[in-house]
Amino acid sequence: MAVFAKGKIFAAAALAALGLLTGAAQAASCGKTAAGFEEWKADFANEAKAAGVKSAGLSALAGATYATGTIRVDRAVKKAFSGSVDSFMKRRGAATIISRGRSLKKSNAALFNKIESNYGVSPGVLLAIWGMETGFGAAMGKQNTVSAIVTLAYDCRRPEFFTPHAIAALKLVDRGALSASSVGAAHGEIGHTQFLPGNVLKYGVGGGNLRDKNTALMSTANYLKGHGWRAGVGAEGNMGAIAGWNSASVYQQAIARIATAIDGG
């Protein structure tokens, strides 16, 4: 999920699900530079503890560093989703995704048949997302996950969006699904299809190890089903569910086109 709105809808209901609506005070302030980050972390630790984060998660928070690379990527994110659908697809290698997606659909037919039977989600959209997000697992990211998501919770641009994901990341450390040294994409996304931490908690299946291909694809199908995916009408009939994955219109349309091509439409 390249973060444009990444969530990617994770508002009050998700906050409640993560135990954040407990009356705990928000961390004292946000920041636009590394100055103040360590002081903010100390305040945020109290908020995290009130939300149910345990010792392993709190230790990971204490060790988090200000992720300058994450901020740089975040400031350029709107540009990444600019232009026409055709230009976006060309930049993102849509033709290659379609070709490889068709091949992977055949070689993993049993897996995709099982997923479609369980979740009603057709293979094309899963392959389109997988290819778009990480080149089918080739580029899952090298940024420290906890540092990335904690930095974004601290940053003044979108703290209300990233704070619940930061709490979720610390809870995933407590559960052993992440560690303080886990790496992923620049915005803290995890695994083959790039889940944000809060969505791992809510939609991850099979223990939530999204660096495992099968688990990531099943979890992605579960996410799409949870966002209204309707079986039997293909990607172009499920634009609302795809919009739940990413709010950028060019991304949604590209995914639908690629998925339709992979599925043979």
C-alpha cells in the first residue's frame, strides 16, 4: 500500500479497536524536524502504555530513531500519484506486472483458487496489488518499521492518521510479529503487499507474517472482503473496495485495469 491515504481508512472505529479511545492524553506535541523527537517519544510511551503496549513494544519505541528518509518520501508522495492513469501505469511497469501476474496466476493456481473460495476475491486484483506494491516481493523495503511509523506519528503533517498505526506496530512487537529491527517500506508498510501495522492487526491472517507470500495474499483478500468486495463482478465492479486500499484515483484505476488484464477480461 504505497501511502497516499493508505488505509487506508483508519479513523475512530479503528482507534477504538486498538484501544486508543481510553481517555489517555495525546502525546504533548508534534514536530517538523528531529528536534523534540526524543522528548515526544517519552510522552508517547505513556500513551502507548495506556493503550495496552507492553514491555517489548515500549523497548522498541525507546530505540526508535527519527527516520529522515521516511519524511523525504512522505513529502513527495502526492507527486508519485500525479498525472494520467496511462502515465502512472507506464511509470509503475504495468505491462510487466500483467505479464508476470498471468504467469504467477498459473503457477500458483491452487493458492488462488483457495483464496477465491474462502474470500470471493479473484486472483487478478491480488496479483495487481502484489506487483504494484513490491514487484511480487522483490522490493519490500529496507526502512526500520518502528522508526518509520513512529516518526510519522510524531510528524505534524498527519499524526492523527499514523498514531494508531504506531500503537499497532508496538503491539505487533509485543506479539512477536515484528521486532525492533524489522524493516519494510518508507511509511512503515509490511510485507509482500505492504500492509500498515493497524491493518495487520485487523485483517492479517495466519499469524500476520506478511513477509510470507501466502499469508500476505490471503490477508489482502481478507482486507478487500472487509471493504466490500463482491464476488463474481471482477475488479472493475469493486472499485469501492480498491479505493479502501488506496485513495489515489490513478492507483485505483491502474489496479482495476491490470487486474482485468490478468484475469483475462
